[in-house]
Amino acid sequence: MCGIVGYIGNKEAYPIIIKGLKRLEYRGYDSAGVALLSNDSLNVYKKQGKVANLEAYSGDLDTSGTSGIGHTRWATHGAPNDTNAHPHYSESESIAVIHNGIIENYDAIRKQLLSKGYTFRSDTDTEVLCYLIEDIQKNAGTKLGESVRLALQQVVGAYALVVISKKEPNKLIAARKSSPLVVGIGDEGDFYLASDATPIVEYTRQVVYLDDEEIAVIKRGEELKIYGIDDIQKTPYVQELELHLEALEKGGYDHFMLKEIHEQPRSIEDCFRGRLNAEKGRVSLGGIREYEQKLINANRVIMIACGTSWHACLVGEYLFEDLARINVEVEYASEFRYRNPIIGENDIVIAVSQSGETADTLAALELAKSRGATILGICNVVGSSISRITDAGSYTHAGPEIGVASTKAFTAQVTVLTLMALSLANQKGTLSSTKFRGMLSELEAIPAKVKKVLESNQQIEYISGEYQGASNALYLGRGSSFPVALEGALKLKEISYIHAEGYPAAEMKHGPIALIDEEMPVFVVATKGMSYEKVVSNIQEVKARKGKIIAIVTEGDEQVREIADHVIEIPETDEHLVPLLATIPFQLLSYRIAVMRGCNVDQPRNLAKSVTVE
Ligand code: M6R
């Protein structure tokens, strides 16, 4: 959460920073601000709300200068207002700081500074850090980089930060711990800093991902220098970005979310490209090949994640257990890490995360690692923290996902988990060769089938119109369609603000059935398969209480059509692959309903894409 951008070089900093902040707005949009150095003055402009508010406000002010920093905020400490917006000045206003993360011991530092006579302007932890840097500089007479290093030695918590000072105008100091930070190296002695590579890619492909407790000393026209918090100098590891600019644009769609929903035929295919060959009967995930035996022989396999990624893990659990007969436990990362879990060196923990930066998932992995477990990752963002701390892993290759509501990342995660389960099943011999080859062909056919599901857009628009006024909704599914129901409910909640709950269809009669009346839309996955008849009975139970049924059914289904209020057909596929298709109508329904309700689909209230706080 929070996006940070910095620039130092020969170009005008302000337009670069504003453009960068817009790219990072998915990380938080409570407020935005910039600090610009021009003609020996350090000007901070900041405004509550989106980057566009800041732009409108700063339009008449001095935005010249060739170095500066910018921030888009997801509020943690202090209300989302102008005062608490970043950047924060030091007391003398000669230093300014932007920060993503949380200074956990900020209150103790604040009290220490208050006792020295400082007074604060905001309620934020970041301002305290900025004052501390200046206090150290004043007392120790140290340069900016050293003052930041000494200040960070006192800090408990997470940070990605950039510091600018008018006393050392040709320099930016950046540091990270548990929050991401990338330095882009331009070819004219200029440098770009950002929370991820999206603001950088149009200027340079040469980047350095800072590691935890690293401090970058960035001087205009000089070589990038990196130090550990212990002051030991390190050699920067320069990487080449593979990101493409067009992936960051809406490409003619009204919203990123809609674009990302429609990208799924391609993103699923990209995910299995080079990994799956049905004709030759081969499936292989290079990244984890060496760990397959370990997975087969593991004492426990635990999947950890948050939100949508957690739902993908639940699908993964069905796939691993049914196809490869490998026992899997799925845990919320936040619960796992605080439960003193019993794990050891024969256990494998697989983290699933789109961003690869989710604080709870990262911390849970670190805990597992410290107890000797093997840790694997399934991430979308290349070079992200999780992908770098894991022993091995597989990327989902879904491309940048910018809409806060996860869509294509979910189907890509499920695709990777399916490939893993199939590969393990093949190794273990738990599937007959006919079944195995049949499933590979079915998986290869999924992108075309997703395309077909996307054609139901018009019908979905009609159904959305019928239920856009609902205050509550239930989502039901059985087997691997239960996580699809959970995911459907989460999508509706997060972008349309309609209260929705997902349940295993059979659980309905243990409580939620009491909620059903003629006002209640019930979305059900009722595709052909092992539990079909049971789900039909659950639908009957809802109808008997006058609930409205919107059912996802297999093409050609007649039985459910007769009793449901609306049906949305998906092409027939192997039952294990139904989640990849059944989830698409739910994404589209949520999207359409949210648009009809006038909600901000790409940036829903109170949310941020990358949750880097606990
Ligand atoms: O980046 P991650 O996959 O680790 O993020 C996990 C959740 O924060 C994320 O899936 C969240 O639930 C989405 N907003 C759901 O659409």
C-alpha cells in the first residue's frame, strides 16, 4: 500500500513523478503529494484524494526542478487529509520524506523527540521519522545518507522510503525493509525510483530491486551506490525489465478490470506456454521441477495466501488431493503466522500472491523458512519480494494487473496450481495415462472456452440490471466450485459494496437459509459433475423460499434452466477445470453491477492493490 516515486536527473521531475503516481495509484488513493527541489527551495504540495486533485491544485505553483519525490497514500496512521498526506517535511523544512510501510515504534520515537521540544504537524509515523533524520543530522553533523542510516537503525517496522534535502540537492537517499522499492538507471546519469517498475519502464529497462535493509545513495550523474544498514557497501545487481508499456494502458476498455477480465484467454495461455504440451503428453514447471520429489514426500504441504489468492489455494487443495493424492492444508497467511505453527524441515509451504508483496504472506513465509521448511512461491509480479525469498517457484505470467479487484491473476494462479497438480500426478502415477492426457488437452482448450464465456456479456448486463439494487447476495458452490463462490462474493463486495457471502452449497441449510426471501439473489455454480444433483436440490430449497437463482450451468443443461430465474452457460469441460470457466461470469456480473451502481471499479473505496501492512 502507498506508492512512491522519485526522480533525479536533467529532466523536469514533476511530470515524471505525476505520471508515475498515476501508475501507482492502485496502491492507495487517499491522498497524493510531491516534494520538488528547485532553485534551492524544497516545495511540498499535497492534497487529499487522487493524483488528479493534486495536479489540479499544483497547476499554478512552481513545479520546476530536476529532482523530486512523490507519494500516493493508503492511510495507516492518521486520517486521509491534506496534513497527513506525504511528503512530510522535517521541522526546518529542509528535508522531505515519502514512505510506504509502518514505523511500529513511532510513538516511542515521537515521545523522545517531543521531550526535545519538537512539535509535529501531522498524526503520521512518517513525519516522526523525518524529524528523527534531521535531529540526527543536527546533533551528529552527518550527511544525509548517514543520518538516514542511523535513523533506520532505531526503527522497528516496515519501510520503503525516499529522502530529499535542499542542503544536498544533487542526491536522493532511498531505503527499504519489507516494502518494495526499485531503482531505474537512466542512460543520461538520471535515476528513477518507484514502488514497482511500472512508472520506470518507459524511461529505462535497467533496474535494481533493493533488498531488505539496503540503502541507496543516488547522486545525479554518478554511479548508484548501495549500502547495508550496517554500512557495508554492496554491488548493485542490475536487471533488465521485461515489462511492456502497452500492458499498463486500458487499451480501449472503460476500466482496467474489464480489460483484465477480457485478457484471460491470453493470460491463461501465457501461463501454460512452454509448460504444457498435450500432444506429447508433457507438463512441466521448470521453476519447481527440482522440488517435485520433495513435494511428493513432504510431511505436510501448506498453501498460504490472502484474499483472492487464498481462494486460488482452496482450488489448489482440491486439485492436489484429487489428482495427485497429496494432502494439502490451506491457511490464511495472517492466521498461520500468529498461531505458532508446527512446521519443520520436511514441510513445504507454498505462498500464492499476485503482487508478491503482501505483508502477511511474506512474514508467514519468513517464519516457515526460519523453522526449516522449504518455501515455494507462485507470484505474478516478477522480481517481487516473495519471488525473491522463496527457494523456488513459478510465475503466473498474467501480465500487470492494475484493477484492485483481482481477476486474471486468479485464473492464472489456478492454472499454475493445475499444472503443478498434473505434473505431480504424473510423477506419482495417480492418474491413468488416458485421464492424464485427456486433462492436458482439456486444459489446452480452456482459453478458447473462456473466450466463449466472455461472449455472454450482454446476458450478464441484463442480469446485472435486475440485481444492481440488491443489498445482500449469496454465492453457493460445491467441491472446487466452493472457492469460486467465495471469490464471486468477494468480487461483488469489494467493487459494488453489496454485502455478499460465499458458502458450500450444502452448508446453506445450517444457517444462511434463514436469510432467503424474494429479495435475495443466490448465485450458484450448478455445472455437470459429481455434485450436480445435490446442487439442484439446494437450488430447489432456495426456490421453495422464493429466493432468486442465478445459476452457472454447463452448456445444454435443461434441469436447472427449468427452476432457476436466470442461467449462464459455460462450455463443458473436465470437472477439475470448471473454476477456470465458472469464475468468469461472476467477475463480469460484479463488474457490471458496480458500474451500474456508479462505483469506482478500478479503485474501490478503502482498498489498495498491494497490501504491504499487516
Ligand atoms: O497480491 P496478493 O495476491 O498477495 O493479494 C492478496 C489480496 O490482497 C488480494 O487478492 C485481494 O483480496 C484482492 N483485492 C481481491 O480482489
